[in-house]
Amino acid sequence: MLAPNPSPYTLEGTNTYLIGERDPIVLDPGPDDTGHLERVLEEAGTPSVVILSHRHPDHAEGAERFADMARAPLAAYASTGSSVCATAAAIADGQRISADGATITAMYTPGHAHDHLSFVLEEERAMFTGDHVLGRGTTVIAYPDGDLVAYLKSLDRARAAHPKRLYPGHGPVVEDPDPVLAYYKEHRLEREQQVLDAIDAGDATVPEMVKRIYADYDVSLHAAAALSVMAHLHKLLDERILKQEGDAWRRA
């Protein structure tokens, strides 16, 4: 079910999923929008549990309120739950959650956010990807919560599961996941090379790099682009490829 929160970052809006038949699992209630939450509850009836992919507001803002409306327990990755609802239960990597006609297994996929979970639907060998992989375009890895080293490992882990279909947090269903997952990794490595090329061309600060790398993008997206560049820079810093001198970045 599509939440009414379209934007350049959420595409058409957040996808809220009802998993199972009677008493379904509700994944990502989305923003705290009364109309949307009421529509989800009307469709879900009596949810068995409300779960979250991660704590970002477009997925989790309405979670505690919806769980109260539905009189259902709320569960999420440990740090997600504590930030959204003090009584939320923790979901562990590999934990199975069942509803009528559906069983999902949690897969810890940090990178977009440190607390990100994807969920594998056993009956379809499909994956609910949250913001790990979108239905169109690529996701933002924004420093400091975004971690590129973790993200690349999470992409490999998701691809190794060989999902047959992806149900993303934003955008349409992905029917052929393997090339999409491969592209996501290639895209990040290409962006990393663009950062290095910008530094080699004399760009030392993040604004200079953003201006070069994202020259064809609307300037309204440059703030998010700067956080993405920062994520790349800190990966390269950790790998001792770069060094930081104040606001300037150089080859180590």
C-alpha cells in the first residue's frame, strides 16, 4: 500500500506491505499520516505484528501509532525499536516471523542505515528490501549513518540469497533481481572512482567534489549528494587510500 509521501528520495512514496492472509505482518507503516494508517488498518484487519526495515521517518514515523491503533506488537532491529518505541521487541538476524500463509526471515543488511533489515519471504523466495534496494534508481548512502563498507557487504549477502523478486520500500517490484543487485554494487564502485578522479583533478573539499561529480543533477539534491560523497571519503580513509587535512582530502 502506497503512502502519500512522494519526493525525490521516496519516489512515489513509501510502500507499506501486508504479508500473509489473515492477521498479516505489517511491514513499514510509513509516515504518521492518519489517512494512510487508517487505510492500512482497514485492509490488514487484525495484524499479528508490525515490523520495521529501519528507523528512517518515511518508514517508521507512524509505527508506534499504528501499532496502538491495531493493538499489535511492534518489532524492529534493537536500536530501531528503542528509538521508535520503548516497548518494541528486537528482531535478530536470521529470526523467522510467521503469519497465515507466509514466513519471513530477517536478514541484517546495514549500509543505508546501521539498523537496516531486509526480509526473505520463504514461500516466494522473494525479498522485502526496504531502502537497501529500490524499485527504481539507487538508494542514498548518507554519512554518518550510511556505511559503504557495510553496504557493499550487504549487497553481496542479498545477492547470495538468490531472491527471485524484490519488494522495495520505494518504487515498483523488481522481477529480475540479480542484474539489479550487481548494478547497485557497480554503481557504488564507479562513484568511488569518480571521487578519486575528482581529487586527482584538484578538488579537495566535499563541495568541490559534489559540483564536479553531480554537475548534471538538480542543486536541490546536492546536500544529499554531499553526504554520499562523505560516505565514500570515509571508506577510502579507512582503507588508507586517502587522508584528511581539515576540510581537505588528499591521496595518502
